[in-house]
Amino acid sequence: MTILQNANVLLVDDEIHFVEAIARRLSKRGLKIHEAHSGVEALEVLREVPEMDVVVLDVKMPGLDGLETLKAIKSEYPVLEVVMLTGHATVESAIDGMKLGAFDYLMKPCEIEILMEKISQAKARHDDQMERITQARLRDITRTKV
């Protein structure tokens, strides 16, 4: 079993056919894919699925755009890793995304193996951060009982 087997990944893009195609390809590789087609819908899915591991987020969407959605995600779920994916990237939007805490930034179209590698790296970082939080909580519990 790989690090990605049964990993929860949220795909967020207003291009429904793109999300469906990527979801099928990632599901075949053992990932549990959740879909959202707007920033607002993405935040709703995250509230419903608190064990989410990685978000793959489009930058250019109507309504709450990718950068605004990223900011909201990092505000509510600071250790959740977000890979930005866009066909309309500018250097400025990439820099803005990284400043807001994005794990990485990929251009569409993207090879599925490159996307899998970024998701794997993002999940590894997420798992490492969750382990550190768990260890810190255990140290706090054992200190208070001594």
C-alpha cells in the first residue's frame, strides 16, 4: 500500500468535465476523490469530510476564486495542504498563492503522474504535521499528569 492509498483528495474546479476526468484517473490509482465546482462548495465539502488530506484547487473560478478559497481553507484548516492548478497562471498569482500557504503550483494541462507526485508530497507533509501535533498533545497530556 502506498502513502496515497485511500488518501482523501478534494478536486476544486468550475470546469465540471475536467474535474470528472481527473477524478476518474486519480480514483483508478486508489485515491478517494471528492469534487467541488466552486470555492463555496469546496468549503462545504471540507466541513463534511474533516479527514481530507490534500486539496487540488483551480485558481480562476467565478465567485470565490482560488486565491480567496485558499485563504479561507488555510484560515480554517492550517495544516491542510493545497496544490494550486490553473491554465491561466501568472507569476503574480503563483507568488500570491505561495504567500497564502499553497503547497505548490501546477499549470494545466498537467501530466497525471506529475499531479500524483505533488499530491503524494503534499500528503506526506500533511501527515508529518499531523504527527507532530499528535506528539505535542501527548507531551502536554503526560506533563499535566505528572
